Amino acid sequence: MKKEIIQLQRKMEETSIDYYLVPTSDYHHSEYISSFFKCREYLSGFTGSAGTLLVSRQEAWLWTDGRYYIQAEQELEGTGIVLMKDGMTDVPTISDFLKHNMKSGQVLGFDGRLYTAGFINGLQRKLSAQKIHFIYECDLVNEIWSNRPAISAEPIFCYPEAYAGTSISEKISAYREYLRKYHAQCQLINSLTDIAWLFNLRGHDVACTPVFLAYAYVSIEEVILFVQESALTVDTRAYLEKNNIKIQNYDTFYEFIKQIEHTRMLVDYSDLNYCCYRFLSKTNTLLRASKYTTMAKIIKNDTEIAGTRACHLRDGIYMTKFMYWLKNSIKDRNLSELEAASYIDQLRLADDLALDLSFETISAYGQNAAIVHYSPSAESNAKIEPKGMLLVDSGGQYLDGTTDITRTFILGPITDEERLCYTTTCRSMLHLANAKFLTGCRGSNLDCLAREPMWELGIDFRHGTGHGVGHMLSVHEGPNNFRFRVNAGNLDAVLLPGMITTDEPGIYETGKFGIRIENELLCRKWKRNQYGQFLTFEYLTYAPIDLDGIDSDLMNEQEKSWLNDYHKKVYELISPHLNEEERAWLKIYTRSI
């Protein structure tokens, strides 16, 4: 067993804990987390962005989803940790596993700051018959992690209203109206993206996600922002004070909530952590409701939409230039995955409005692309040859928006199987992008449009077809998404005009290849009649889809028309920004088929 796991098991024995849960989370339930919070990675060695480690006094298990099956198998090899492939029919959920394996009276330990109240309350109900004891103020990892990184406290900066489109005062006024609607006095906000959006502030505490560590308290009478005061610049502090925002230190948050009594408080159980819930539920009236910010921030305003279109145009130019460079460079010399990633990263980061990448660039050649969230390293860095395919999934954080695009490039001869799968992936993307649907539909209602061309071949992919995208915030934003597997605790949002969602089907064959094609889509109104308001999607992403991988005989006339229309628009938008040689090349790669 891995030595870190053994150290944890010793601590469990000392504290009489039988099972210990370690999620991939920070105190704010963020998807991407800073180094201080990477407890699960420290213990297990698994570096994926999603997964939960469960440790007993003798064994250890790690649950992760289909994006990371191959990566987890490789990284867990020799650790003694059992991989649990979450979502597979023969693999129990964590709650089912605990119900089956824990005995009456045993103790389950975890750090309650890392889990939502909704998850733990559900787990308690599941295990209620076994009378399991829950120890929630329990950070055992901190006791054994001797060289734990310091908690991040990077400078916080004001996000200009010229890019945000709505002022902080307008947002707080709307929040207070939301509280009055529920006859509530206040609400707490844990989510870093919600806090950054509400206060028109951004930071650097999480890689590739411009947020800062904070909690917020919004009431009818006052608004308090709990931040690490060393992260506040003079300008940011003045901005907050000007807008009547009280400032308290990040570390005083729990002292503050323990003093809240006899209050009608809105509680979002998917946001509030379990420690907070235990403190607040003793003396307050808790009213279940989502945060105002949850839905407000995913429906982009006119300024945000205009900015998003602008940054996607520039991003599309960079991706087109990258494709031109790749196609021509591969003729003369072998490249590497890291070289390819570095080239597209440099193009983006040279942009005057670029702040960062929106995630670490995925540059995956050949069989590496079958690992859905593969990231090249010095050890894995594959040489790219003039054959097969290179998958590049990348994006940027620009002041005027966030981008996320995937293209799979044909570098030379490919097999008939690869051509079939490439064409099918393209067809799948087009089917969803061209959907027309009535208001009231969720992403789960439309997901089968993307999967149908693959299902006809008996093929599927083990990740969502699309996710929401923030505005100079997290590249993964919910609850809007395209995913047919939903449950009562994991519902997607009704699709509404102003929402941005990715469309990214893929086919992955272990040990052989991986293909994904991704565009961002803006939901907008189409037509209204006696049946109601119909909606459709507008492409935000414009860059060539590599026609070298397309077998047009596998496409019907409608699909060809969709692809030709898309490429016509790509040429119209991108070609004016290219040199003569690039423009002539683009004309070929956006030709009608």
C-alpha cells in the first residue's frame, strides 16, 4: 500500500475512525483546485480533476468517471488502491458501497468543509439503518502532509463593468429582491465563481480559473465579503468600500456564522458545506433555494455575449493559424505533443486581452488521445509523425470571455476505422448544433441528438456531450449541460437564451486513437407561434474541421449542408485576418463537400 495511505490509516486507528472519505474539492466545492487542497492527489497519486478516495483501516478505493479510467489505471498501478470505475453497471456508488460494507456503529470520518450539505445529508439517509457515526470536523490529511503547500493568496483585481455588463450595485439589488421573494433575510455563498461574478472581481488563486478564495454573506441590510486581506490591493479595497461591501478576513468566516441566530436564511444545499450547515441548522430557519447567482450568471447579458463573440473570433484565428502551422510542419519534421501545445498556447497568450489559458492544453497523439483528459508531460511526450491523428483540446481566458475548443487533426494516412469514427463524430456534433426545440427542454432532452449517429454503430462515449462555460470564469459552469444521465441530485437546467454550452462528442478506442470535435454554442430565440417559443443554437466557435478525415459518402445531404454552411462562415470570419498563403490554404480546408 502507498506510504501516504498507510500514514492515514495509522491516524484513523488513533482516532477510532473506520472509513475516511477524501474528495477532490476545496472549501468551495470547486472543480479545479489549488495545490493546498489536492489531498486526494497527495494520498493516491492520481492527478485527474475528478475522483473520491475512500480509505478503510486495511484497504483503499478510488472512484472516478469515464474520462479518467485509463489514466487512473496507469497512475494507481502498484499503489494498492482499487480503481472503481464510476458509472459502470457493475460498480457500486460510494454510498451503496458504504451501505454494504460498513457495520452498525462504525465511524465514517471526513472534513465537512470539503462536502456539501446536500451530499452528506443524502449519505446519512442512505446509512441511517446502520447507525453509522459521522465525524465531520476531521482533517486527518493535514496532520500527515508535512510539506503541504501554503494556501494561495494572490492579488484580487476589479473586473471592469465594460466587460461584465452589469454593475455590482445592480447585482446586489437583484439579489435582495430574490431574498424578499422567499421572505428570507440572508444567504451565504461558498462558490468562488458565484462570488467573483457577483462582486465583479477576479483573482489568481486557482490555475486557469480567475477566482479568489472567499465566502460571501448577502442580507437585506448588509453584504460581507470574507477574503484574505493580504490579497486586496488598494484599488480593490477602495472599490468594495465605495459599494458598501464590508470586508472581513477569510479565517473569521466560521466565527461569524456561529453567531447567526434566529434568522430566516436561504440555503442552497449544493453550495453550503456540511460544517456550515451543522452550525446554522441549530437555531435558524433554513429555507431551501438555489442561490440567485446560480442562474443569473449562466444567462449572459448583451455585453457578455458581444465580448464572447469577439474573443471567439480571435481564438478561432489562433486555432486556424495553428492548424496551418501543424499541417505544414509535419511534412518536414517530427513534432512532439508538448511542442504542439506550446505553439497554440503562445498564440493565445500573445493576445492583448489574454489573462491565462482556460485549462491546461490537451495535446494527444495516436493512442494517447484515447485518454479523454490526457495531458502531455516530459515522461509521456509522444513524437508526432506524419500519419494518424492529433487531438488538441484548448482554450483561453480573455478579459472579454472564455473559450474552449477541440479539434482532431489528420496528419497523414489514417485507417478506414479512424475515418468512419472521425466522420461520425463530426455528424454527431452537427446534429446537436443544429437542433430546434421548444422552451422547457433541458440538455438531457437533446443529448441523444449528438449520440444517435454513434449509437447507430453501437458506439458511445463516457463523458457529457457538453458543459456550460463561464464569462471570464470557470470553463466548466453549470447547471446547463448536455448529458442524458441525470438523477434527482444532479439535474441539468432548462435551456434558455443567453446560455453558452459546449458541443463535444467523441470516440475513444483504447490503445488505438481518440477523436473529439468541440464548438461552443449560444442558445437563442428562433421563432414563436401557437406552440410556444422555439429556440436554437448559434455557433460561437469558428475554426476549420479537418476535411482530410471526412468521408462524405457517410453523410446525408442535410449533414453536408450543415458542414458546408459552417465552413463558409469560418472562411468569411477568419480569412480577412490571415496572410495570402494562409488564406489560400483556408479556402481549401473550408471548401464545400
